[in-house]
Amino acid sequence: MRTHRSLIHLLVVGTLAVGLVSCEHKPSEAVVQAQEAAKSADARVAQLEQEIADIKAGKHAGAGDADAVEQVGSGQLKALQHRLAEAKKTAAQRHQDATELAAMPEKSQPATMTLEVPAGTSLSVVLSHALATDQDPAGTPWEGTLAKDVVQGGRLVWAKGTPVKGVVTQSLPAGRLASGKGGLGIRLSTVGTNDVDAGTYLVSGDKRGERNAKFIGGTAALGALVGALSGSKHQGDHALGGAAIGAAAGTALAAGTADTVIRIPASVPVSFTLSAPEKVTVPRNAPTAP
């Protein structure tokens, strides 16, 4: 009987001790947020790896002439490989941040909160330098800044002037494709320290000087790009002002071979739209929207 009671006593003490240890090691809110950010970064890497595998397997190419399918897929693959390399760096940094934060005393940890920026949020960007098909091939990284504040729930998430990064997804001079068209496409991939999925801004045109700008996003983006450059319509694209955008993008080109060059100038804001919601960690005392 005495042995039985001793065992019960040990079990109770052990259970209490485990409970106390669990309480003592419960991660703080800041650490949980950092760990979630690391998981999201890992998910982004996995998503990009899957997209690369799909393109290599010939999936999601959409309908269009064979030349456009091949050129769009090739350009998209180069852009995705660049984005994957950047996403892996971000994921490694997120894990390092979470580990370092967990090692800090809780009283020294920053007070933060997580805001979710919904899909469909508009992001206006100004490029740091002009891009053109004669000098910026697919896979070329580009930089810029936000042209407007991004606000969510009355809080400032990303301020005007926040650095952004992206990559050229398509760079085909006018007349390059069998359709007689060409296109310069760019994708926004980073806002501040956050990787984002924000579709493709495409300026397409022909050797006569016609230029049209479209935003292409969503799960059917690759097929929409093929459709746009093949001259066929696709539900995944959205015109952005037709002739007015075309003029801003540089329709008045010099004679000779220069009329095949398609440009995106640094002087005109480029509009992107988030394709998926993005969770952003900000200081708990982040300023409210003006």
C-alpha cells in the first residue's frame, strides 16, 4: 500500500512539474508571430518550387500559338528561378529571426502585431529606373518604391516610399512572336521585408508602335500571358487604360529598329494587385492611417 501511495505521489508531482515547465516555456506572442512568419516563408518556397515543376511539365500553358507558349514559359521559368532564390534567403532569415527572438528575455522582445492585407489590395509602384526589352531580359531583377501608403484596419502597413523589388518575367521585342507582338512583363515580389504574390504587369505591342498595358493575376496567369501575346482574349487579364497607358509606356519610338523596343518608364506608377492575402508583422504602436 505504501509503495502504491508513493507511486501516486510521484505521478502527481511529475505531472505538476511538467505543467510548470510547459507554462514556463510557452512562447511569447512575438515569438509565435515570428514562427508563423517562418512557416509562411517555407510555404512560399514550396509554392514556387511547385510552379517551376509545373512549367517544366508543360502545365497551365493555356491556348495560343506554339511560339508564344514556348517564349512565355521560358521567361516565366527564369523569373521563378530568381524568385525562388530570393524566397529561400527570406525563409532562412525568418527562421534565424524566430530563433534569436526565442532566445531573448520576453521583456526585451518587441511588441508586435500581425495585420492581414487582403487579396485584391492595390499596390502602386514607381520603378527606380526604366526597363526595356533591348536591355532587360527575363529574370532581370528590378527595384522601386511604393507610390502610395497601404493601410489595413486603420493601421499603416507599408508607407509610401517603402522599397520594393521584382523581376522581369517577359522581355520580347515587338514583332518577335508569330502573332507579330512582343511584350515586357514585370512581377512584384517583395514589399519592404515581405515576399508577396502580386501578379504581372505586361506592356505588349507591335512594330507599328501600338502599346497596351494589362495586369494579369490569379491562378491562370501563365495562360493569360500566352493569350495576351498570341493576340487572343483571356479572362485572366485586365486592361489598364489602353491608349493612355500605351502613350505613357512610350509609343513614340525612334525610326528603324528602335520601334521594336517595348519600355516601362520610371516616371509612371505601375499598378499591381495582391493575388493572395499577406500577413505583415508591424509594431504594436504602428501609426494609424492619416
